[in-house]
Amino acid sequence: MAKTVPVVEDILSTNQKIAFKNRSQFDEGGVFAINLMASPGAGKTSLITETIKGMSGEYRIAYIDGDIATSIDADKVAKLKVPAVQINTGGQCHLDAMMIQKALPQLELGETDLLIVENVGNLVCPTSFHLGIHRNVLIASIPEGDDKPYKYPGMYQGVDVIVLNKMDVLDSFDFRMDYFRQGVEILNPGLSFFPLSCKTGEGVREWNDWLRTEILKYQKDGGEGYELR
Amino acid sequence: MAKTVPVVEDILSTNQKIAFKNRSQFDEGGVFAINLMASPGAGKTSLITETIKGMSGEYRIAYIDGDIATSIDADKVAKLKVPAVQINTGGQCHLDAMMIQKALPQLELGETDLLIVENVGNLVCPTSFHLGIHRNVLIASIPEGDDKPYKYPGMYQGVDVIVLNKMDVLDSFDFRMDYFRQGVEILNPGLSFFPLSCKTGEGVREWNDWLRTEILKYQKDGGEGYELR
């Protein structure tokens, strides 16, 4: 199967070029863009909903939802009256830069401060494909278990911040916080970390505050110095 | 990116050939083989542990574990004194037939009744790659949410049985059982379904009984009439 390698490289380098193009469009419009990744059911859409509720008074937020099928998530978010674009990947296990590029004409980038991209529920493939966004966010959750950093190191290394959701059910699961944190620290030292519950709202404010600080930083330095994500 | 398609087809057809080879080896040895798929943290390893505890007195069980990194799961299962082989996929998001083929010489197929393969935690990619096994098992779990059949239809269509784990925390989550079952029924009518809790043991016996019946059926008709999985 060695002959597949150049093609894979081609795809990734093509993806990279389009990711740069997306990034330019974000920066021209002054749009701070984040990409949310997680296992299926960790709470991506819930966190996005809570974020929009907490911050849409201050910032103009837009949303792109990547799913294999259905528009269940996009419909939920559209109810909150933010511009929402649905991408159905047609079975593909991750978003790529071209899917984002095709979605952008449906948004008013010049009238957007924060773009939230929700990736396909998958702890493996999404990190391999840059989208052109500024920050990668991983949502872990208590029921998934404390060994996930060790078992999915690529994902834990590839993100800029971790949200640990479903803290309200911590007592119902054998989740060793120290063991989890230790795994994260080995892979991605000093990473920002927000334990919270989208159900009770506990900890959501700290996450929103982090996002506010990041947006401020971005607006101050006009998109300079961000690694391609 | 149209030029990638023939290569993908090549890979899948090569995979198919090797899957057939695996199947022949299973059937020569009289080994009933199952493939367990799930989201990260749904409880694949816990279900395997419970299955081995409940059935290793009756059947000779062997185990192949697919993980991106670490041997955490294989080590857990090896403690139960069944032959266990670890496959590290090196970042790849699914097992393929060749990985299984390479693992088989490490097992005594002539002295195995049941082979349990644990796939990489992923609700998307694993269904596209036949391994040569006889039955595909999906482990869903309550905390993941009731909308997963609708959002990951490929996975729910590609399996022969569904285990719904973590029933002990049903009351802590907004999980509409009817909605979940309805999604499953649309995609895969009449599918066997086992709600259970690996933590409390509730419902595990019914799952083990299903497996016993399947092994008996397999041993009776010597591997005839099984679709490639």
C-alpha cells in the first residue's frame, strides 16, 4: 500500500493551502475562529449552546456544524438566532478545509466576531486536517473515563484548551482526576483546563471568560502569530 | 481530489481479500469471531471483561485489542488469563484485515472457541473495513445521548447487535429510550438489543446468553452462510 502515501500527502498539502485561505478570510473579517472536537456525545452542542447564551450579548457569533448526517445540532443552535451553517460530510469522519471554504460564503464574516466550528464526533481523525481556525478546543467528559489522554494522545496534543464536561455526574463514575490531569500534562504541558457542567451551568463562566480573553487578544494583535490550526 | 478514489478502492478490495483469508482461518479453526465497536469510553473493555468472567468456564476465549497507543486495555484483559494480543495502529483510526492477519499467528486458533476483537474507539471509520469476523457488535452508552443512531447511521446499520451500556446512570441523563430505539429500528429493523450495566452486572447475563446461542449456531453449521464482516 506504499503507493497511497504520495496521494495522502497531496491531500494534506492541498488541505493546508485551503486552510491558509480560510485563515486569510477570517483575519480580513476580524473573525476569531475556534474548532470544537470531542467523542460522540461529550457535549459539543451543549457547550456551544451555553457559550452562545452567555456571550451573544457581547459578541456577534456564527456557527458551522459538521455532521455525518442530519441537522439535529445545527437546528438546535439556529434556534438561538445565530447564523448557522450545516455541513453534512456524507460519511466522512472529519471536517476538512474545503468544507469550511465552501461554507464561508453563507456567513457574513465582516459582521462576525467569533466563529464556532463543531467538528464530527471523533477523537482520532479531525486533528489531522487543519481548517484555518485559530484555536482547537477539546471537550472531554467524565463518563468517557480518565484514561483517554493516554489512549488518544494525538487529540490531546493537538489542542489549545480542554473542557471537561459532565462534572455533575462525577460521583457516579470511577474517574481519577489526578490520573486524567497527569496524562494531559505529559502530552500538553500547561494547557488551560476547564472542568464544567453544561447541565448545571457550573464552571461555564470560567470557560466563557477564557474565550473573552482570547477574543480580546486576537482583536488586539489582528491575527498575528497564530499557528495554523 | 478525484484521483484518490481508485486508490481507496484498491485499499478496500485488498482489505476484502485479506478479510476472506482471516475468515477461512477462523472457520478452519472453528473460531467464532466478533468485532466490538463503540465511541471512546462506551465500555468495550468492561463488556469484554464481564463476558470473559461469565463465559470462560464454558468456552476457550481469545482477545485482540486495537488501540492507537498504549496497552491499557490488553493488560486488563490479560489479567483474566485469556490469550491477548495487542495491536497498536500507530495513529490509524480503525483496525483493518491486515492487522488482524498479522496478529493471528500469535493465537492458537485450533484451541479457541470465541475470538473477541476490540476495535479502536470510533463511531465512524471501523465499519468501512471488514476484518473477516462473523458478527459486529456496537456498544452504545447512556451518557452519549439518545440521538446517536440518527447522527452515526453507518455504524448503526453495519452491526448485528447493540449493547446499551451504563444503564445504572439512566436517571442522571435525559435519555429518551423510545427515541433511541426508534432510530435503531429505522436503520436496522429487528436488531437484537441488550440494555445492561457492566458496573452493576444488570443485564449482562442476557448478553452472554445471546453470545452462547450464536456460538452454538456457528458450531452447528460450521461457519456456513455468514456475510463477510
